[in-house]
Amino acid sequence: MSSYSDVQKAVRAEKFQIWFAWVSGGIIMAIITNTTRDIAVVSAITEVLFFGLGVLATIAAVRMTNALNRKVEAARREVLGDV
């Protein structure tokens, strides 16, 4: 069984990866949207599509972060003996 500190470090790294990917994806979507702004139909489609994808990505990132929080909380309880 790994120690609580190891689990906490791994969870922190996973959270960083999740939110770094979320920010990177948002920046890429903003660049693409800005690039297509002069083409009316494509611009409207990309804005709506990326808005929907952004909402879905945010929900997924929050859910993954919450799952990691539950994992580290369970490890903390195991270490402290709180069952």
C-alpha cells in the first residue's frame, strides 16, 4: 500500500495535467475561432461548436478533479484510521 504522501503527490500531478490540458484546449479553440472570424458561416459554426465543447470539457475536468479528491480523501481516512 502506498503512503498518503505518495497518493497526494500523484493526485496533485494528475490535477495539474487535467487543468493544463483544459487551458491548452481553450487557447487552441480561441486561436481557431479568431482565425475563422472573417468567414461568417464557418465562424458561427466554430463558435457554437467550441462553446459546447468547452462546456463539456469543463464538466469533464471538474468531474475528474472531484474523483481525484475523493481518492485522496479515502487514502487520508485509511491513514488516519477513520473508516
